Amino acid sequence: SSSRVLSTAAKENKHRTQRFTNLLFLSSAPTRVSLISDLVGNDVLARVSPELRPLYDLVEEQFHPLSICKKLSPVLSEQIATNDDVSKYGTLLCNVILTRLLQQLSQVYTSVQLDFIFSLARFPAPYTMSAAEIERFIMHGARRGEFQLRIDHQTRSAVFDTDPFDSSQSLSNGAQLQASPSDLMRSQLSSLAICLSNAQRVACPEFVAEKHAEKAAAVTTALQAMAEEHRMANARKLVIDRRKEIIENALARKERTETRERTIRIQREQEMERERLAEEQRRREAERMQKERDTIQRAEAKKLAESIKLKAGLNVSIDELETMDTSRLLEMQVEQIEKEKQDMQSRVKVLGRRMDHTERAYRQHEKPLLEGDYEKQKKADSENYASARKAQLEQSREKHQSDLAQKKRFQRMFDDFNAVRTQLDEGRSAALAADRKRVRDELTEARDARIAEYRLMRAEKDATEAKERAEREEREAREESAKAAKAAELAQLREEMAAQRARDDEALNRRLEREAEAKAPVKSKYVPPSRRQGTESASPSPAASSARSTPVPTATPASATPTESPKPADGPKRYVPPALRRKMQ
């Protein structure tokens, strides 16, 4: 059936139509009628060449199935076939004309001879179509659903489908010459109703008048009901507006309340956050200060260990330093220093003797070489001076001769030059004076403008420098205050550590004194207990005096250890060369 054919054609053309729609950026599939209307609406025909412009009138406006081929033959053969740009569209144009021809023939005839169709579809070369090609085109068009017909080969005729109940018949995309049987069948009941209404209007005028009266009454009732409905609608609108206003006011109050509560909550949260941040800052500051104290203590301990290791040669780690006693460290340091002192004295003696002999050998070896080098340099300087003096004199002589020759040449033209210059000055004196005045004025204006510009630039520069200086001073003040605070903190830590070291030194000194007093031998007579206190206060024993007079080694901090090389205890001082003294220092 025709519906099945249309469904098959739609399935075949679905992909092609979708691609065409996407290419034109359209939301729905375009049709021939919509494309032609867009072309006409956008005034595209005015841009078409005049030779091809009649095609639109012949195909769309003045299409007639009996004469269309004859009218288009000159355009096809003279304009399209000879133009390489549009010749490829000639075959497609012939297909469109043949389709329109068959569609309009189906509107007029129920059957037509094939020879008649062949005689109407005569196109000029090179677009001529044979009977077989026309018949093949008709069958393809019928399969695609462009027109409904069947070919009766027995009578050699084309029979058009005239089923009045087939609602799927395709219509021509152009002008419709007359209604088809299906159109007549679809509009039969409406036409009958119109005819009966006209006959009733002529046969029964009273009925028509009654209908008019009923219509007028209905209109009057409708107007009254409309006024009442309008009043009720206005009242309902007022009620709705009032309710809307009440709801909006309630929402506004609720929103203000929520906003106020949210603001209070945000402020409370911000205050709690600030307190938390302040507490966190204080905690971090305390942790930082504690870390700095620990770092300083570890640095001092490490410095003490490194000092002992470098100066005393003791390999003492920080862990061992924490477990060892201070007196033990000092004893180890004193022993190592004494040992290194003896080694250094022996090495210094050997190295001093060796450097003294080396320096004397260098001096004795270089003395004759220096005298020879001095004579050579003196001779070379004399030769260089003589050659330079000679070249200078020769150059001066040549330049003087050249200047004299040039002076003679200029003297011959000096009189002519003065005459020409005087003549030119007399002729251009007024113009020269005006030019000089103009140049002086321009220079004055430029100087004033330059001075004003410089003053403005200087003022801007002074303002910028003052602003930068104020910012720099403020920043330096902040930095100085921060440095002062940090320095005060470090000084406090150093004072605490120094006080601790002083207490340790004092305790060590007292311990050493007690140990020395305990080790000293006691040689005295027996003194009764009753007289022992007075005797001790009056005359101290020799052992006690000797113990007090014995020098006690005091604790020396690592930072106070002398760095100078020890001097020999005995013997005269030997000469030490400067190079060796620098190395020793």
C-alpha cells in the first residue's frame, strides 16, 4: 500500500535528512517549501545572475505541465549547459520538473498515455531523457511516495490512484490546480452542512430570526455574567494580593529574624574563632619559645662538645656530655691541653728551624737573579723610550708641514670668502635676525615648559619618596621592635645560662677546695676539744696554711680557654720568620 511505501522511503531517507538538517543548523528537517520561502524572504533572488533568475518564475510561479519543458529548453541549453559552475545541477533540475509535471497531471487526469508523458518530458541536450529513463524515474518516484500511480503496460498508460478514502496521497509542493477525490471526500460533510444552512436561511426566515434573538439574548447574558465574573475576579485578585502581601511580610519578618540570628551566630562563632586563634597563637608562641630554649641549650652543649673536641682533642658526643660530670670534663680538657702544649712546642721548634733555613736559601738564590733582571729591564726601558720619542718627533714634523701647506691653500681664497660672507650677511640680515628671535622664543618656551615639567616631576618624586620613606621607617621600626624583643629574650636566656654556669663553677670550686683540704697531711699536736676552737682561730696549723696557700685549679669554661700558642717555659727566644708567624697565628 501507499502507507507502506511511504514508511519504507522515510526509513531510507532518515539518515540523509538528519545530515542535511545538521549541515544547515536547523532544529527540524527542512522541506522544499520552507527552503524556498527562506530564500525569498532573505532576498537571495536579487543576488542570482540575471540569466538564471527566470528559473524561479517558470518553476514556482508560472509552472504549466503542458509547456514547462518548452519554456525551460532555452535556459537549459544556453545558460546551464554552457556554464561549468551550474551545469552539474541541470540533471537535478530536470528531475524536479518531471516530478512536478507528474504531480500536476495526477491532479487533472485519472489516466494518461505514456507517449503523452514522453512528449511532454522533452529536455534539450545534454539533459535528454529516454522513455526507459522516464519510466524508471516514475517507478522510483512511486516507490518513494512522491506520487501514486501504476503503469499498465498492456494499454501503455499511467493510471493515477483516485481512491477517495486514501488519506495518505501526496500533494504537489507547488500550486494545486484542483481538489483531488480524497480532498473532496474529506470536505463532503462540511460542504453538505453549508448547503443545508443556506437552504434553511432561505426557506425559514422565522427560524433564522429566532436564532438571532436567542443569540442576542445569549450575548446579553454573557455580558452580564462577564461583568459579574470580572467583579468577582477583581475581588479574588484583591484577596490574593492581600494574602500575598501578608505572606511576603511574614516571610520578610522571618528572613530579618533569621538574618539577625545568623548575624549573631556568625559574630559569636567569629569571637570564638578569634579566641581559639589567640589561644592557639599563645600556645604556639610558648612552644616556639620552649623550642628556642631547647635549641639554644642543645647548641650550647654541642658547641661545648665541639670546643672540647677541637681544642682538647676529645671525641665527646652530646649524649656522653649529658651523662658526664663537669669536673671530669675539665680534668680531661686540662690533661689534653697540657699534652697538646708539649707537642706544639716541639713541632714549633722543628718547623721554625726548617722555615728559617728555607727562607735563607731563597734569599741567597734570588739575589744575583734580581740584579740581572734589573739590568735587563733598565736597558729595555731605555730602548723603548728612545724609539717612542723618535716616532713622536717624526709624527709632529709631518703634521706641522701638512698644516703649513693647508694654511697656504686657505689663504688664497680668504679674500673671496670674506667678500661672499659679507654679501650674504647683508642680504640675509633681516631674515637671520627674525630667525634668531624665533629660535630664542622657542628656546625660552621650551625651557619654561621643561622647567614646569621638571618641577611637577620633582614634586611627584618628592611625594613618592616621602611616602616610601615613611613606609620604610615604619617597617624598620616594626623590624627593630621585633629584633629588640627577640634580642631581649635571647639576652635573658643567655643570662640564665650564664648564672647556671656560674653556680656550677662555684660548686665545682668549693668541691675542689674541700677535696684539696681533705688530701692535705695534718701534722700538729693534740689539742683538747675545749681549747680546739680558740687555737684554730688564733693560729692556723701549718697544714691548713699550706693547703690554703696551695693554688687550686679553678674551672675554666670552654668559651674562656685561651687560643694563643703557649710559649716555652725556659731558654732564650728564637727568631721566627714572618711566614711561619702568620701560619702559627
